[in-house]
Amino acid sequence: MAKIIFYEGRNFEGHSYEVTSDQPDMQPYLNHCNSIRVESGCWMIYEHSNCTGHQYFLKRGRYSDYQQWMGFNDSIRSCILIPQFKGTSRIRIYEKTDFGGRMMEFMHDCPSLHEVFHYGDIQSCQVLEGYWIFYEQPNYRGRQYLLRPREYRRITEWGAITSRVGSLKRAVDSY
């Protein structure tokens, strides 16, 4: 069973809240979050309720303060458990909206899209298999966006405000 534990204090201290499934609103249980322990599963945590605001991908591990998950502050208000896909993950990225322009398909993580795709802006994509994370900067840095299996005709459909994608990673626990 998947499990994540949120702590109000740094270094896993203070009031805690244990979660084993999607939580659209954790505000009644936590005032703020300064550390997290992921016992099992892959999770996307969100700055605001109803899975909105900045999002952060976490896999099994210990995160002693919010900077370790690249957080901007100590506000975590919702989370979802990412289903683990057992097959081959596949995603197609496009340089233009509605799947136009150059296309490239990926089956593995890519730490620098610019080096491989030679284009830093991604305007649309198709997640064919598995779950993926887009990062605004190379080497899995910057804002993160969870992509589920479906078509994304424009950047706003995955929640982005800019088309800049620097790296992408499969949302799996076995890195």
C-alpha cells in the first residue's frame, strides 16, 4: 500500500498527517508542511487544494525540508497517488500546438530536451503510455507538471503558463 507522511516541522518533527490515497484538501489536517517522508509509491503534491498551484513529484525517500522537493514555500494542501505503469512509457512532444511541427517520441527520461530535440519550447504532446513529469529547466529543475495518458493540444491543458520544457522524466519509483 502506498503511504506518504507530511510533517509540520522540519526534520520530521511536529504534527504529522499520514496519507494512503488521493487527498484533495489537507488544510483541515495541516497548517503547513516542512518535511515529508514517502514510505511507498510516487506522489504529486500540490501547493493548493484541489490539486492546483505549484506541483512537486516525490518518490520513495525522505525530504527533511521543502527545499529538498524544490518547494517555493511550506504550503502543501493536496496530493495524488500516481498509478504505477508496468509497461513501456511513451510520450510524443511537438513544437507547435495541435500536434504540429517537429515531433519526437521518448520512452526514457531526458535530462536536457534542448540537446536532443534542439528546441526548447514544447507546444503540445501526447502521452501514449505511462505518466510523465515535465520540468521547465534541464536536469529536472524548475516548475513541474504531471502528464497523464491523454492528448494535450496546448500548454494550458497541462497547467503551464510557458511552453519552456527543459527536461522530462517518467513518473516511476525505480530510478
